Amino acid sequence: MHRSIWNHASAVWWHHLLWMSLMITHAAKLTGADIAITMQVEKDIPYAQLDELTLELDLYRPEKTQQGPLLVWVHGGAWRAGHRSSMPLSALVQEGMVIASVSYRLTTHARFPANVHDIKAAIRFLRANQKRLRIQADEIVIAGASAGGHLAALVGMTNRHPELEGQVGEYLDASSDVQGIISFYGASNLNTILSQSTPHGLGVRIPALQLLLGGQPDQQEALAQLASPVFHVDQTDPPLLMIHGDQDPQMPISQSLELLGRYERMGRSVTMKVIHGGAHGGPQFYDRNSLAWVRQFLKIHFP
């Protein structure tokens, strides 16, 4: 798509932004009870154009004024699948948070670090357009699950990284820095993940890593290290919350333990919560008890 066409499409979208807001009611399972959540959702907001591919995000906002930082959600799916519509934190929107759920290039379309470049571009877009979007985006917490948890941690620990910032989008002068990270059962070290995995986990991770890196970690050592959050931890990294199940058959809990250790050695703020008996995702990761950990994390670091 030519830039003039893209600019025209953007102008049309901005013109219709207000009437694009839809009031929806979403039923969320919280400790066995259905709670009706009413919120505004602005869908399919374009944030960058790459040739014929339009990168989009969905914006969830509460009926009341935004409370706390903007939360950017990164969906999972072994880096090769999934969709931004899978956003399990609607209960936080009802309480006042604004959440932007972002799409990014899947590995069936482009290898790493394209996914990181895209997410950072989405953050820059949100900051540059916060007035028109009617959001507050000075402080941003990035969160994600599974592969999305890995990407959230990687984005959060690589503020201003020259190889991972990328040149995607039109707002290159805006900041892609984030001020907090929440990882739900995400990877942290691609050099050790296979040795830690169950047979079932190997069946998922080997083909997923092939698409992500263009080879296995022992064949793409430098790229695997670049894609591993544990190798980016330093004394400037933002606060981190990790939630992981101790019976996860796909993403070994040792991945979160490695990142916990790195953060602790650097003296950074880190909290790890274990769901005993928890597998790879499921309602217990987003129920009232688990979201209480998220709320506490936000209350401490973003009072």
C-alpha cells in the first residue's frame, strides 16, 4: 500500500474513531461466578503499515476515567498463532484500567525480531496518539501469556535496545519504554528451554523455535541469546511479576525461575507467584485470586 493510501485510511479511521466505540458486555468467570463487565472497545485500530500488511490493536477502556498505567497485552500462541482478541484481563478494565491488545507479525509471516519490532511500534503509536485516543500512556505496563509472556518480558527488558527497537511505524521519535512487566507462564531462556521440557513440551517447542529463529537454538546461538530475556537483565529493568503453574507441560516453570534468579542477582524488583497444580494457562490464572496478585503489583509500583 502506498503511503498516500495509508495516510488516507488513517485519516478516515481517526474521523470515525468516536462512533467506532462499541459498548459491549463481557461475562468473565471469576471464582465460579459470572460477573457482567461493561466497557468500551475500539477494535481494529491500525498502528503501522508494512507493505500490504496492516498491524492493528484493540483498545479496551472503562466507563469511568482511566486509573493507573496503560496496560499493553501480548497474546500467546507459540509465536506462530493466536489473536489479539484473546485478552483475559477484562475484569481490570471494569476497575478502571485501559488495555491495548496488540497484534504482531507471527512467525509464519516473519521471524524474530519482527514480533518485537512490531510490539515496540505499537507502544510508540499509543504514546504518540494518546490525546486522540483519550488515554494516558506516559506509564505503560506490558503483559502477556505463554509466547506473549516471553515477548512482553523481552520488550520490557530491552528499552532502547539498538537491535530490537526496529523501524516499524511512523512514530520513531516516540518512546517504546515500558515501566512494568507481567509475564504469565512465559519463556525466558531459549538456550535452556528444550533441555527443561517434557516430551509433550518438545513436540510444541521444537517446531515453534524453528519458525521463530530459523533453526534450533544450538544452530542459532546468537539469535537465541538476543531473543532470551535472561541475557538482557540489568540494573535499569522495570519491576516484574511472573505467574506460572508448577505442572506446566509446555513452558517449564524453570524458565520463570531462571528469570527470577537474574532479577534477584541484579537487585531488581521481582515477584513470582506459583499456581500449584497449574498447567499451561486456564481460568485459574485469571480468576479473582490471580488478579489480586496483579492488582497488588500495580498498587505497589503505580500508586
